[in-house]
Amino acid sequence: MTAAPLILQIKYTDIVKTFAQKAKISLDKALAFFYHSAEYQLLKDGVSDLHCMTPEYIAEDLMEQAFPNAADA
């Protein structure tokens, strides 16, 4: 099942805002990172049920990609 395009656009906005806040980076940097991520591709293509996950969950996944060694610290 795929989500409606408008719903996905709203979700993208929430994901990018949440990721920017968590990572303490600008919205521009967060947006660029998101648009080059596997999560964006999966959401856009409707390959998985990732659209059912909360923006916080997806932002946390992006954090793990952006800062892979943060959990080790």
C-alpha cells in the first residue's frame, strides 16, 4: 500500500524538521541528507510500510546513519 502524495509531502516536512532538531543542523542540511537517504527512496517508491512509521522513528534512523559512532560514545 502506498500513501497519498500530499500525505507523504507532509510526512517529509515533519521528518526533516525532527531530524534537523535532533542533529542540531540547519533545515537545508537536513533536507539534503534526507533526499539522499534510503528512507526517502523507500517512502517515495512505496516499497515498504515506512510511511506508517512516525517522523520521530524515521528521524532516529537518519540519526544512526548520519552519526554511526554516536551510540558508541
